[in-house]
Amino acid sequence: MKSLSRWFGRNLIRIYMVLGFTYLFIPILYTIIFSFNDYIKSNLVWRGFTWHNWQTPCGVPNICSDLGNSLKIGLLATFVATILGTMIAFALGRYAFKGRPFVNTLIFLPMASPELVLGASLLTIFINLGFNLGFWTIVIAHVMFCISFVVVTVKARIASLDPRLEQAAMDLYANERETFRRITFPLVAPGIAGAALLAFSLSFDDFIITNFNSGTVETFPLFVYHNAERGLPAQANVIGSSMFLIALIIVLAGQIVSRKRKIA
Amino acid sequence: MTLTVAPVKKPRSRKIGMPYLLLLPGMLWLITFFLIPILTLVKTSVNMDLKNYDPTSAATGSFWGNFWEAFRTHEAPFARSFIYALAATLIALCIAYPLAYGIAFKAGRWKNVLLVLVVAPFFTSFILRTIAWKQILGQQGPVFHLLLNLHLVTYQSHITASAGAVIAGLSYNFLPFMTLPLYSSLERIDPRTLEASGDLYANAFTTFRKVTLPLSLPGVVAGTLLTFIPAAGDYVNAEILGNPSTTMIGNVINAQFLRTSNYTLAAALSFVFMVMIIGIVLFYISRAGTEELV
């Protein structure tokens, strides 16, 4: 009995972590299970196992074109936001300049503003300017809210670099550009990759800002929202589950590759 | 002969134009698509007189009058947003702290994998997960059946369509935003400081209270803000997991913008809400004593 309570004491955090991750994954497990449901109209009650939904992931009108929109918007927004954000992060992390408080505030405010306000204010200006709402207004909005997250992530990485490494390169007669290309950038690169991943996941999952600025264009989260009332087809579960699994596989593969490289 | 060692300095370039060149495109983007829209929103919010509201008249409202009118007529949803968000943030903190602690100190080589698992739910779509919760807790779901068999609920009762369900949904959905900053501040703690505390005869609890917790405070501040802000502005959880008496300010603003098209009221409400949020954020940061958040 005593050894059992000691075991609990020692593994309390581990037990807690298992519980925490279980909680995090309950709705995902549910989504995956119900992607195999032999549903008729609404995917609410378990009616039996079928492969059918996985064989026809595009079997519902719009679902795959909406997923395509989400992926295109996510990639474009990630690309632009990562470049712009990384440039700002380098300016903040590597240079002294006037107007730093203004820049810091302008980076901080979008993160401190509720998405609703960001979406609503962008909609106001798009209407005032007579923009056609659609694909490009969504991209513009996504780049806007991703920039700050990229800046924060990359800046943290730059701040954690050992300045002696760059100094050593300079001592070995590397000029500024060479030092940047061969020392600084490779060291910051994992931070940039992390920032890009974060930006993509924020963009891919965004609903509130997109809903304001989408016009008639639909992304995958909008598809789910619009169809929720009529009863969501199991194909939505198929797509949600496979995006989750694909993301997991890509990142785990990246982990294994980088670990092997470290050992080699 | 004396040997002088150059002091280690951060290599800062002396080119004056370079930082501005780096900043220009990103700042232009934020000014055009964040700052100017917010200012336009403020302008829109006085377009019509809200007190004597008449969509056909061209009378513009007074600046403060419209904001006061917007706030006064929607006190309850405002209050609900802040209370729900506060409750959800506290719950998320209690769940996320041990999780982040475990990943930072106990996960070993699984650290990165577990971190990815924290973010991975993002990819199934936030709406899909919220709907999943609705079905899991709903009257046809497994949890309800279990409780029914244990005679803890009756057929008339329900778990969803309640304030509790909305708060639970909010704390679930923003959990990654809480966990990641907590993790990054915990991970930065030098394990030797914890050992030192043990060497000085502090027990595990004292070490946590006097060393770990204070050192992780920046993460607590960042995590609670990143959870509280989106939770207060959310309307999806209240819509899917709530009932008409759990309406949050987000639901009101969303309906005014996209259904009723009363842009003046919607803009005024948004602005009041944003000012309140930023006020709370600044107050909180000044009390928590973190100098630079970004």
C-alpha cells in the first residue's frame, strides 16, 4: 500500500499528463470514430461501421473545393506572413532604431484584439473601399493576424542565440553578409520553420475573421459551420481526421529526420 | 605584454537604413489592414444616432453618446463574456500548467513530440471539435447515457445548452494557447536552480512555490492573456454549446454585423469591447510586472 502511494507520488505529473492529453484528444477520437459511421442524414447516432466515407471523401458538394481554398489560403498567408514577420523580427532583434515602441505596440495590438474586432474592422474598410469580398480578402486578413505570431516566435529564437558564435565568425574574417548566411540564418531557421507551422495552423483553423471577410468563398471551417445545422456529413469528419493525421505524420517525420541528423 | 579580450557584444550593424527597410513591408501591412481599419471602425460607430435610432435618418450620433448607448443596452452580454472568459481561463490554467510542466521537465526525448500533440488539434478545425463536444455531451451521446444509467440525470435534463458547457468549450478550445507560453517559460528554467533549492533543504512544494512558479510567471501572464482575449470575443462556443440566455457579446456583434446589418451599433459595440479588453490587458500587465510582452 505504501509503495503504491509512493508510486503515485512519483508519477503524479505523468498520470496527470496522460489525463490532460486524453482530455485534449477526446473530441478528436470522437471525430475519427464517427468518420466511419454509416450515417444517413445527420451523423449523430452510431449506426454501424463503413469504409464508404473514407472512399468518397469528396462525396458531398463543395467539401473538397472548400478544403482546397483553406489549403491555398493557408499556404499563401503563411508564405507572406513568415517573410514579413521574420524581417520585422530581425529588425527588432538585431538593430537599434528609432520608433521601436511604436513597432512593438503595432505587433502587440493585433494579438491583444479579439478576432471579432479584427474581422469586423477589416470588413468595414473593405466595404468602404468597395473591395470584392472573397479569396484575396481572406488572404489579406490571415496575413495580418499571422504576422505578430511570426514576429514573436522568430524574435524569441534570435534572442536565444549565443552572440559569441557570430563574433567568432567575424573574427575569422567573415563579412557581415557571410556571417548572416552561414551562421545566423541557419541558427534561426528552426524558429522560422516553427513560426511558419504556427501561422499555417492559425490560418487553416481560423473561423471568426474568415467568416467576416469571405463573401461567397467558403473555407473548410466555414463549410463545417454552415452544414452543422442541417446535420454534418461524415465526410467532414474524414477530412478533419485526415488533416490531423497528415499534420502529425509530417511533424513526426521531421522530428525523426532531425534527430538522425543530430546523431550523424 | 597585456592581452585584452574583446567584450562579447551582440553584433549590431551600423547601417542606419537597414532596420527600416526590414520593417517597412510588414509595418505597411499592419498599418493598412489593422490600424486604419480600427480607426475606420471608430468612425463608423458614430455614423448614426443610436439613442434615437432611425435607419432612414441621416443624423449622426455623438462620439461618447453612441458608445454609452451601445454599452448600456448590452450590459448583460458584456458581463457574461468577461465572466465566462475568466472562468475558462482559470480552468485552462489549472489543466495546462501541470501539462506544460510535465512536457518541460519529465518528457525527456518525447518533449518535441508532445509539444506537437498540443498543437495538433488545430488541424481538425475548431468548429468540428466544438460540434464533437456537443455530440459527446448531448442527449444522444455517451456521457449522457452513462449518467442516465447511473441515475444521475433524467431524460429531461441536459448538459449542453448551459453556461457550464460554454465555459467548458472555451477552456478546451484555447488550451493550446495556454500550454505553449507556459511551456516556453518553464523550459527556460535552469534545472540547477531547482537542484539548488533542494540542496538548501526546501521540499518539493516549497521549491515549486518559491522557485518554479515565480520563474514561470511570464508564461502564466502570456498564456492567460492569449486564452482570455479570444475566449471573451468568441461566439462559436456560446452558439453551439449554449442557449439564448448564455449570449456573449461576440454573438451580439456578429448578429448585428452579419444579420441585422446595423453597422453603427456593431462598430460601437466592437470598439467598446476592444477598449475594455485592452484596458484589462494593460492593467493586468502592469500588475504582473512584465515589462515587454512581445
